[in-house]
Amino acid sequence: MEIIEEFFIELIFRRIIVGVFGYYTLLAFYKVTNNREGLKWLEEPAAHEGEEFGKGCLISMVGLISFSGVIILIAYLFY
């Protein structure tokens, strides 16, 4: 039973919230600001582990911030 719970927690929080909100928020930000270096950095695979870790941390932080903003906006609109 714990494996199923861990699977759904991983799927919901890590993949959907952090991955989708973080990656696509950064992608939209780089496209709106016409930042070609940022787009290239986001699209290309990392050269070494440290760079991949940094990219993952940035995407995770942006994902959590943008998800929190969406939840606050939804709560504000409904109340």
C-alpha cells in the first residue's frame, strides 16, 4: 500500500506540479523575454551532474512558486 501512495505522491507533486508548472513557466518566460540563451539552456542536456542538479533545482523552485500563485489566484477568485 505504501508503494501506491508513494507512486501517486511522486506523480502528482514531482511530475505534474513541479515538472509541468516549472518547465513551462520558464519556457514561457524565456519566450516572452526573447532570451535565446535561456531557451538553449533549458532545451539542451546538461554537460555534467552539477549543471543538471542546478537546472532541476531552478525548475523545481519556479514550479512551486507558480503552482502556489495559481492556487492563491483560484482561492481569491472563488472567495
